[in-house]
Amino acid sequence: MSVEKKELVNTAKHKKRIESYDIANSYETLHLAQDLARFISENNLYHNIHGKEYVNVEGWQYAGARLGILPIIDDLLDISDERQIKFLARVRLVDIKTQQTVGSGFALCSNLESGKKSYQEFAIASMAQTRAIGKAYRNILAWIIRAAGYEPTPAEEMNYMSKENTKNKKKQVSKDRAPVDPQQSKDDNIKKRPANVKQKTEILLLLNNKVITKDEKNKMIENINSLNEARAAQAIHRLKKVIQDRDLASNAA
């Protein structure tokens, strides 16, 4: 088991007493991001599409359930015509404690889409509902999924690359590449290793400091999944220095 996975498992065990998380509490939702990273990875609830990892609707539902937010299908409309089978689904998210609506989303599905020509009516209707659930959760929980290390778009919204095409592409790239020195390749892999969950959590906690502006916070959150371990370490160092400098300036004033 990798060091990062051990950290995630230990964190999950430590937080086992928590039955649910509070979406208004940034500290709790950051721990939820760690829990999500573990759950999604262990249960393989994501698709790698064009080199990026997108979470399946089951992963989004898990995040919502831990926050006490459940989806309600309000509408499932058959808008088919002579050319296609097509459904539209509308979903709202309800806080089970307060019974208040906290989010919503809608989605379409048609058998004219790539790979769905042979789908029967029930399968098209089901996919419309699945997409709408993922979309509704994305509208309010995208930043938590991003903090967990995944792309903030539900996998069901993406166009999948077939496994065969992916394999063929990898083979072609392998043939085209010139021989690489093994040590150089190892060094490059270390540099390319993405920021781990612990680093992302520390960055997000630092971003919640009152001296960090909203624009600075949004920009960092938007780019957090593009950071490798080295750049994440640099970002943490810079954030700490900025916070320290601004605190000193404030106290001096």
C-alpha cells in the first residue's frame, strides 16, 4: 500500500465517528474530500478520459449522502420523435434534515448519441436520470470533488474513449518515442507525480485564511488539479509566506 493511500485510510479511520459532514463547515468538507479520494479510488468509481479522471455518479452520490443531501427525480419527460428516442430528466437535491431544496440539475439522453444506437427506451430514460443526478450534485459539490483530486464534471457527461482506441494510441506513442535513459525517465516521473491529497488539503485550508482574497482563492482552486508534488510544495510555501507577511502588515497598521 502506498504512503498516500495509508494516509487516506488512517484519516478515514480517524473520522469514522463522523456520521455526516456539514457543507457550511470548510474544515469538515476538506476531510470529506480525503474520504472521497479513498472511497472513489478503492471502488474504482471513475473513468480516465484523455488522461484526466472523472468521477462516476456513484461517487457524487456518496459525497451527497455524507452531507445529508439526496436527489429527487421531479420530471422524466419523453421528448422522442420519429428520428430518435430522447428523454429529459429534472432532479432537485434535498437536505434530509431541513427538507429544503439545496440544488438542482437537468439532463438529456438520446439514442442518436455515439455508442447508444442500440439502446432501448428504458436505458435512454435511465441515463437521462443518471446524468441529471450527477449534474445536480456537480452544481454544488464540484469543489469537493476537485479537492479529492478528480475533475469536477460527472463521467456520464463525457464522451468515453474506447479501451481499444486507448490501447492503440499508447502503442503508437510507444513506437514513435526515441529511447529514453532509465534514470532520466525515473526523474521525469517524479516531477510529473500529481499533488497528493494531503498537499491539496493543506492548500485549501490555507486559502480559507481571511487575508487571502476571493480571486486568489478561486484561481488556486481552479488550477489545483494541475499541480504536481513539487509545485504544490512551492504553492504551500508561498501561501504561508503571503499569510505571514499580510498578518504582519495588518498588525503594524
